[in-house]
Amino acid sequence: MSRFYFSMTRGAKEFMDAFTQTLAEAHHEATQKFVSGKNVHHLRHGAGWRLWGASERSDDDSFKVHSTEIQTSLDDIADHNVESLASAMRRAAEEMEAQLAGSVYGLLSETCESSGNVVSASTQASLAETFYETIEKIEFGADRFGNVQLPALHAGKEVAIKMLHALDSASDDFKKKFEELKERKIQAALQREIERKARFVSYGGD
């Protein structure tokens, strides 16, 4: 039995295809806010994956389901209210993004807590020093072309404003110390990439 309950079967299919594509594009845009596209895995089957870390320790993890529901009233359908459909799609995209954000930040929080890689503002003299300690605990990444990726800061609006103000008003000595730290991190990232390439024979050769 067909899953389309209309006489215009072809039109219904085209609508569903366009509808799904629109939501997929919205999901992709939301994902880019939290995770680089280079670090996104696409799987078409299965219920979990195994992650292998540098410590050669494996962790089993399962997928987390994100779902939402779209409702359209019969009155809107009868009135040919197309805007109600657009509003429903926006709500669905927003709900999916909120669930994704919860999963990402929740996993990061659990990982940092378990590894002890946590910074407390109460132990530092200022927010600027807290930011310094945060960067000190982070390893910068470098791609195969030698481009170093600086870390991104995710914070609430109020915290972000206070942090930026603290950095702008920091002393010259602090700014110099921070630039020296950043340069050390950049050089360390480049060195790790050189060592990674050295493990491969004729890496980048013809």
C-alpha cells in the first residue's frame, strides 16, 4: 500500500523530497555551529561505533536519537495557509538544533570532568587568567598544509562579554604572556603534524 494518501502521488513525493531536503540543509547549517564538517561521520546503518584514541583504548558508544514532531492544523490546510508549514519547519529545525547542542555540550562536559581537564574561575585572580589557563590546557590542531586551527570559544552571551572585556583591559604584561603562550601552542601543533607525516613513507610525494 502506498504511504501517500492523495490522488497526486507524484506531487506528494516531490513535496516530501523537498521537505526532507530543506530540513537536512537546516540540520547541516546547525551542525556547522558546533562541529566542523571535516569531523562529521555519516553512517547509513548500525546502532553504535567504536572509537580508538591515541592511548589505544577503545570506548563503545551508541547513537543518541534526536527527534521532533511537526503538526499542522486542519484549519490551516483548509485555508491554504502555506506560512504555517514554513513556521512548523522552522520550529522543527530549532528543536533539532537545541537537542544537538545539548548532546554536544553534555558530552564535552562529561569528557572534561572524567579527564580532569576543567578550569575553575574561582581559582584565578581574574577572568583573563582563567582564559589563559583554558588555552594552556588545549592543544591546537594543524592540517596537512600546515595551517594551525585556533580553538573556538563557546560561552553564554553574558560570560562572553565579561571575558572579552577582561582580555581587552588586561595589562600589557599579560597580553605579552598570552601571545607567547599562543606561539608555543602554534609551534607545538606544527611539530606534531611534522611528526605525524614522518610516520608515512614519502608523504606528499609524487
